[in-house]
Amino acid sequence: MIKTYTLPQGNATSPDVNMYWDTECKILFDCGPDEIESFLMFKNLFEMDGNSIGTIKAIVITHHHIDHLGGLKYFPKSIPVILNKNVLHFQNVNWNLIQGSERVIGSLIDTEDIKNKVLRRIVNEYDASNSLYDRKIITADSTSQEKVTVGPWTFVSTMGHSSSDLIAYNTLTGIAITGDIILPKIFFNAIIELDTDLQNLTSFRNEFYDEMDYILELNPKSLYIGHGEPLDYKRLTSSVNNTIKRMHRTERKITKAISDSKNINLTEMIEKIFKTFIPYDYFLPFSEVTSIYLDNKHDLHTN
Ligand SMILES: [Zn+2]
């Protein structure tokens, strides 16, 4: 059986995040947000259900974003961690990398305030605590869609929502756990990230389409997602169809705006396309527009 623990994040605008506990296999999926309060809340609920942290046999990381990985530092080092190898890129904040991304964002956005907002969000996706250090790691490489099997669970490394996605599928129950790849109503799924080798911004927009296909092909009975209630196959397909339609619509708008004007002002473009969403969060529209923009122009390397 899968037991869900839903935890608040430290700020009002971020949605509650799910952790899942496989009561038979004693595997924990994701480890909650960065804040100690979230971990203590989880620990309390977990113990009230008759469990103890010591019984956890393995922790699975669905992707490197801090609302899913941030809590790892509070778990004992003795628990092995199953993850996409690329999560390791997002350990150890390196000041050169932050400066690299500041240069790239600075070349795209002319407003200091917005630039700082976006930069802060990108930097916050790093796990500054280096929580994977000195842990037993079971890893798969996403370039080859490599698989890892533990009991009834198969773990496949993919890219799309982030460069470090891990799709978990239980062959006995037909349950899949996929982090933030599929989130109904939240249509900003292909998140821009800092390429730590190239000091450039990248997205995995094309890979994201493949990732959605892959999940549909898995044909799960139910899909347990990072934020919100599980989806049955019917709700999964309608969520995928809506996401694809919306992504194509934005791609058409942005590609047209790029071909219409000689001097592209990215800030204006973002505001024009996502007017009503901007006050809520600037980073997600930025991610959306920039990922399409980068597909059209590949010359954004800094030096
Ligand atoms: Zn999330």
C-alpha cells in the first residue's frame, strides 16, 4: 500500500508537496522540502502511523528540485538513495556557477529586480547542504534510459521536467510515481536549469514530450504525483493532452514574436504572453518563454 504524506513548504506561494511510503517494500519516495519544520512534521506523522525512520530501507529521489530533495539532509546517512545520476550535478553550490548563470540571465533580462528574482530561484534549486555526500547511492544514467530494479519497483532515469527525473513503476500494483512530470492544472512543466558544465541555461523541452509519451506507454493504473491527488489513467491522458495543446500554443506565439521583431525584448515577451500569471511567479513564465527562445537561438554561451 502507498501512504501519502503531504507537507507544506516554507512560503505561501509554493504548493504542498507529497512524500510517498510503500508500506510493504519500506521505500520512501522523495524527502520533502528543505525546512526542518517540514521534516519534523513528516517524522511525527510517520511515527504516529507506527513507523520509525530506522525502518526506511531506501529513499527514492524523483528529481533534484529542492521541494523533493531538500529534506534528505535530515535522514540518516545509512539509508541508501535511488536516483537519476544527474541529481549529483546539483550538489555543492559553486559560486562560479552562480556567477555564470547571472551573466546568462543578465543577457536575457534587462530589469535588475526581475533578474534577481529568476537568479534566486535557479540558485534555490541547488541542494546547498551536499546531502548526498557519504551515502550509498543506487543510480541510473538518463541518457540511455537505464533501469534499476528493486523488488517490484522499476526505476527509469529520464529528462524533461528536469535533467534528473526518475520514473518509478510497480509491476505488481500498476502504480507509477513520477514527481512533477505530470501535474494537472500546472502547465509550466519544462523548467529551465543551469547547465553546470557549460555555464549556460538549458531546458529539456523536446525530452519532456518524450517523457509524457513514456508515462502513457507505461499505462499505469494510477499515477502518484508530486503535488496533488493521484490520477487514474483517464485523468492522466487528459492532463497530458491539455499540456501538449498548451505547450504548442505558447510555442506558436513565441516563435511568431521572435520572427516578427528584430530586437527581441524577452521581458516584454514574457509579460505579453503571461500577463495575469506574472504577479504569482515570474520564474515559471520565464522558464517557458526562455526554453522556446533557446530552441530558436543557440548562441547564449557566456565566456
Ligand atoms: Zn515539486
